[in-house]
Amino acid sequence: MKRIHFYRLSLILLFFYFSFVSLYGQKPVLPDTLTIVHLTDIHTCNLTGYHPTIVSQRQYLMKNSDMFSGFIDFAPQRFDADFFVITGDLVDFYEAETATGKVIGTQIEQFADLINDSEIPFFLTLGNHDIATYTVPQTSKFTSEQIRAGEARASWMRNMACFRNGTYYSRIYKVDTLTVRLLFLDNSFIADEDYYDGVQPFIVDQYQLKWLDRQLKASPTDVEIIFTHIPLPSGKKTSSSILSEPLSTYSSKASYYDLLNLLEKHSSTWAVIAGHTHTNSVNEYVFPDGDKLTQIVTGSFGNDRNNWRIIKVTGDKIMVSYPGGVDNEVVIRLR
């Protein structure tokens, strides 16, 4: 009997001990954090069977699929990430001419196979290459056009869960008491020179702008971060106050004019994350009313496997790492 009582007493003491440790002995609970791995411009491609001219000029990209697969295998656990965001040029082309003159597009399906088994979600935006068609009118070079952009977008929507309802969309997350609205734009279509002034020739159509305006008006207290492929104009400087000039100084014909005009009206947009230029840069834009917008551009992962960033959002700040590291290059304090 004494042994039984002693056994019961031991169990009770152990229960209180582990309860005490669980309450007081663990490390302090860290603030709620949303962690994003950002990549861009991967340019994956499989050139098997395509025209020799295309193969010879793009064969340096053949390694990108394996490099990308290796990265997404270890990154989620290493960075304790909630999801990936890839801002366009996921593949090098939608479809291309083959050695026999036919045009075949299987790149999207092959890209889907690369990410379908990932343990965390992928949110994507389309880049100009993702809707491109390569043809070979001359034997010395190939031509890239966006003549079947509609078909390309339809294929992306069939194969990618994030595009199921369209190629621009939003996601909302709660971080501590903060509501974070992530906006994924589609500016993959590049205008002909007749439609722009020679700078940043992307198009955000009027339907998408109307949707964006509605999203930015949806809540006066949330924090918006925009992900897109082609960045806003920033010149060659590391820091720029280009947007402090009145919008009247920009031609209304410029493809980015309406987007700038819209962002100026909504101070709740704190950051734009983009790619396309294959360079790493940070620009802080100051609007005429004093509101600031930070744009972070990440270099091409297809060119350098160290071109990735970690984005962390807490209840009071947005932190963006240097390319290829975890130390912060940008800290945006949320008011």
C-alpha cells in the first residue's frame, strides 16, 4: 500500500513539476510573425525538342529547374516560412517553336510539377516571359512575342491554385492585432512603343486598377503590401524621391501613370515587392502629401541562387532581408 501511495505521490509531483516548467521554464513566446520567402525571375525551362536556335541561345537556363527544386526543398524549414512568393518569369517562355516548325507549350505543367509537392503554399505573379511565345523567323535569332497571352493566362489558371480565380488576387492575414492585405498584380503584358514613353512599358489594365482601388479601400486600418513583376520607375539611384514630383510632370500616356495616381491616393500601401530588372535595389518614394512607399526589387534567382529575400511582418513593422541572407536591409515601421 505504501508503495502505491508513493507511486501516486510521485505522479502528482511530476505533474506539478512539468506544469511549472511549461508555464515558467520555457523561453518567452515571440510576437506573431508572418514569414515569406521571396524569389523572382527563375526562368525555368526544358528545351528538349525545341528549335536549335532557341536551344543554343537559352541553354544556359537548363540548370535553373534543379537549382530551384533544391532551394524549395530546404528553405521552408530553414526559415520557418509560411509561404513562398515568386514575382514572375517563373518559366522562360509559355510556348516555343520546335525543330519541325510546330509551336508547343508544356513549360507551365513542368513548373507545376516542381512545386506541387512543396510543404508550404506558393503565391505567384506572372512575368512577361510567362506569357511569351518564341518563334524563329530567321535562323540566326529567335523572336519573343506575347501573341497568345490569353491562352497562356488560361493555362496558368488551370495549373496553379493561386490563379484559380484570376491572375491578380489578394490574400488577408492576421498578425497580432494587425490585418495584412497582400495584393498580387499582373503587369506581365508589355506594351508596344506606340503606347508608352519609353519607360517601364507594363500595362495594368483598367479592370485591374478598379479592382485594386476597391481592395485598397476595403479597410482603413489594414496594411497593404503589393507584389508584382515589373517595378515602378526608379532610375538608377539606390534611393529616389521621384514620386515627390507632381504627377502632372509625368505623361498620362505612360503605362505606369494610372497606377502611380492610384497609389498616391491610398496611404495604407507600405511596400511594393518586385523583380524583372535582374538587379537588387531599394527605393523610397515620397508622395506630395508626405506619405512614403518603399519598393524592394530582388535580382534574378535564375542568374544567382543567392537572389532571394526573407520578408517578415509583425504587428508593428515589415522587415526585408538583404539578398541571400537573414539580416535586415529594410525595416519599415508601421504607424
